[in-house]
Amino acid sequence: MSTTEFEERLRAALKPVEPPEDLARRLERTLVSLTELAADELDAWELSSMRDPRNWARPAVAAVVGAGAGTALVALRVRSRHRKRKAQSIGVLDLAERTVRDVADEARKLLPGRD
């Protein structure tokens, strides 16, 4: 195999692939579902049953999954609005302030009743 042929094959293999158009929507729907399922699981467990360490696994997993999915959901939503915030911003500091404000707003949406 010649060097040119190798380079052509390498370029073809490393060619960027466009993700499906609905990927972000499907990912967001999955993250919302995981967050809601984890919240339901945590709502369902009883504090009295926590005396036995064998009962700790389900709530612990639900807390980790819920926190991870919630964090990813906030990051996905904030990232999707990045261009708009960047266009509205005056400088880097203004962009950072707008981004932090957007993160806080999205986190509040996921944590109802916590203002």
C-alpha cells in the first residue's frame, strides 16, 4: 500500500459524520425521563427502611442517576443557546455572566419549589 493510498483511506475513515437532526431532542427527552424516574424512586422510598444498609443501594443509585441526568440536561440546554448569548454579549465577562445566569435558571427549572 502506497503512502498516498494510505492517506486517502485515513481521510475517508476520519471524515466528520453529521449527527441526526433529532439527536438533541431525543437526548433531552431521555435525560428528562431519567431525571423524572430518579425523582420518583427517591420519593417512593421510606426513611424508616434506611436503617438496614441493604436498602441503601436503590436510593443511592437513583440520586446518582438523577444528579447526572439533571446536570447533563442543564448543560445540553445551556449549550444549545450559546450562540444567541454570544451574539447578545458585549464581551467575555458579559458572556460569562449570561451563561452563569442561564445555568442557574435551568437548574431552578429542574428543582421545583426551590427559588
